Amino acid sequence: MASLKQFLLSLFATTVSIALTCGTAGIIDHYKKQGEKREIVMMVMYDMYNSLKSVEVAESLIRESMKLQQKIAEDTSACDFNTRYQMVLMIPRLEYTETTERIFSSSIETINTVGNVLFTENVAEFYQTRLQYKTVVCDSVSNQVIDGHQFSSLKGILSFDYLDYALYSTGFKDKMQSLFTQCQQMMKVSDEELDAYRKQREQIRKDKEQDDNSLSTIKELQEIQKSIDEATEKLNLK
């Protein structure tokens, strides 16, 4: 009886140990996946946030260009070389990289980790709208101004239809803002959390730039020293 009792106790202890081990591993795996999910979500939200800021800058350039166009219409003497050059510099641009978009959309594993179909669809639509903004607004203005020499004459400047581009810009921006807000709400990302993540990413970027600059300085100094050594060797100093 004693040996049977010991055997049952041993079996029970082993079973509990296995259950605890498996349970602990499951919990660890769960929190690991949750951490990965949150990192992906924050990375995408940060990219969407930056894209919206870039759109806002582009839209402000269109608005300022319209004001300059109005100024020239009211006083044609303002249409000098400097003003035309300024208008060229104010061509709207949309600055972004597709790195996050590629990471998010190219891997089914990444999408599965997030585990939210509506979030995935909204993000895809946001990126599609961003591309439309770049093509329909920024590229179109640039092509018309640069290739069409639109600002080479007073008539060309005053006939440029900024209003159409302003309306397109507002429509695209509002759609992107709506998609961004929906994603932020459904994934429960607060403004404070996003702001903290943004500061963290910007600090990482600054540190990397500083490291790159330091490395560039070291390489430059090494090249200078190499040049000094080669020139000294040619002098054959004794």
C-alpha cells in the first residue's frame, strides 16, 4: 500500500509539474504574441501619423500658393523671377517611405499576429489613399509646373487651377484622417501612447544619425591621415 501511495503521489506531482510547465509556457507565449501584436500596431499607427503630417504640409503649400497667385492677380508687378521661383519651391511633396507598408502587407504572419481583419483592411485603404494623394495631387502639380513650364508666364501662373488640387487634397486628407481615427479607436491606441512611441522612435532615429555622422567623421579623418602618410612617404624624409 505504501509503495502504491508513493507511486500515486509521485504521479500526481509529475502531472502537476507538467501542467504548470505547459501553463507557464502558454502564458509566456501569449504575452510574447501580445507584445509583438502591440509593436506592429504601434509601428503602423506611427507611420500613418507621419503620413498625415506630411499631407498637412503639402496641403498648406497649396493654400499658400493660392494666396501668392491671388497677390499676383491683384498686382501683376509682383510676378517677378523671385516670386516664380518661390512658387516652384512651393510645389507640394509627400514625404514618406514604404518600409512599414511593405512589412505589414507582405507577410501573412504579420497580419495574423495583429488578428483584426477590419484594422488590416483600413490600413490597406489608408496606404492606397496615400498613394492616390501622391499621384493625383503632388505628382500632377509637379508635372504640370515643371514639364509644362506653367510658371514661365503671367498667364500660366494665373490660369493654374490650384482650387481643383486643393479640393482633391482635402478629400484625400479627410479620408486618411477618418481611417487613422478608426484604426486608433479599434486598437485602443491613446494619443498619449502614440506620442510616447513617436518620441521613442525619433530618439532612436537621432541616435542612429549621430552614430552615422561619427562613423563618417572617423572615415574622413582616416582618409586624411592616409593622404598625409602617402605624401610624407614620397618626400622621403630622413
